[in-house]
Amino acid sequence: MRYQIVHKTHYQYARPVGTSYQLLHLTPRAFAKQQVLSTQLLVEPTPISFEQREDYFGNPVTDIVIRNRHDTLEITSQAQVDVNAEEEMLLDLSPPWEQVAAAVRTPAGSDAWQAAQYCFASPQVAFEAAYQYAAASFNPGVPFLRVVESLTERIHREFEYQGEVTDAFTPVAEVLEAGAGVCQDFAHLAIACLRAFGLPARYVSGYLLTRPAHGQPRLTGADASHAWFSVWCPEFGWVDFDPTNNLRPQNEHITLGWGRDYSDVSPTRGFIHGGGDQQLSVSVDVMPL
């Protein structure tokens, strides 16, 4: 499936900004299930420094520096990608979850070593409250991917999708207490539950094709960023799950990048000199081609 993605980020500052340093995760990642055909980043005002590189996790990153005084910052990311993620998978063929935990506890190969780094607490994923919540899904001897499927379904069923209850830095314990949140919160909760049992899980940032109600037109800018999670299984590699929609991502999920949690792949991060109060607006268009 081929897509055109346009992601616009607009900052409005109360007072002029003298200098702005920004790290951008706005370029889709190329990997086995996704081919990146073209990308373009437009920034206004024009940066004096514009450097593209890969971060620790292999995601494409752009560093920009702006030294012109400005009271607005406009960042537009445009990309075309081909997604080919459809796959049939027999979840019951995955090994028991205890065996997967053992494989990353004493890694014997490079894949297991890479996966093992996603078994620990990270800036936005703590285990304290998650272990007790997760325990109901971890019966002895159950195939690992069935455990993940069960956990995904529980989060979808037991938590309400509701904006403005949480923010980008809400701890997992508060999500559990609120019983509500958004895609980022549900991904963090699932990751915390899995890591609490010594299992490798990583955070995936990207986009989801949204379809208008029957008979309604597509609205420009009405799409949004999305988040889900991925687990590593020795026989299957990395397998994605989306607790917000209770499904395994296929061709309608477009990947930007992955890391330990949101803090590793936030679309924009940086600091400014000046500016005072600021207002942020974001619009996303995901268009099938």
C-alpha cells in the first residue's frame, strides 16, 4: 500500500525567539516491511544548520538550528512510503513466554542481545503498578504471542480512549488509576506489563490511515500521529500489536521509528532562547495513493 504523508507542526510564541535548537523524528523509517520512496522537510524560518543522521536505535533524525529572530516556527514533513506488512501468523507456534524471557536473560545471539535492551525500565515506562495488572494474562506455559494478544485485548476492553486525561509525560501508574488515555498511554502500559515479566517490548511511533464515516468526505489535517508496540519472539522476530484498536498492525500503519518509549521518538524535541508562552498546533494527512 502506498501513502503520501504530510505532517505540519506550527509553534506560535508570545515573544520573539532568538535561537532554536530542535531534534526532529519526522522522517519515516525504512525497514523490511516499509520502503521509503521520498522525503522532504521544510522549515520556516530557514535554519542555519540542517543535519540528518541516525539515532542510537537506527531511526532517521534531523537536527536544526535557527538563529533568526522569529515568533512562529513552521515544520512540514512530506513523505511517500510503500507498506507491505500483511502476514499470516500462527500465534500458537510461538514458544512459552517463560522461554522468551529466558532467551533475553542470557542472550545467545545478536538478535537476542538487541532485544534484551528493551526489557528494562525507561524514562516513561516504570513497572510498579503494571506487574499486578499484567499478572492475569501470564498463565504458565502459554505461547508468548497469545499472552501479548490477550494483554492487548484487555487494555482495549478495560480502558477508555479519552483525550485530555493524560499528557505526553503521564506515568503508567496514573494511566492505570484513570482507566483512560490515548494511544501513547496504552502502548506504554502494554510495554510496562511485558517488561515487568522480563520480556522485550519496544514503543513504535507512526501514523494510522483513518477512514471518514460512510458518506462523509475526508477532512484535510484530520489524521493524527499514532503509537503502538512491538515484541520480540525468537521464531518470529519483531511482531507489532495495537492496543488502541485491538489488532495487529498491517498495511494501514505507517512507521516513523521505534525506541524504549515516547521520549526516544517524540516528533519534535529541543529548546529555545526567549519565546515566553507558546501554542502548538499539529495537522496530519495520510493519503492512500
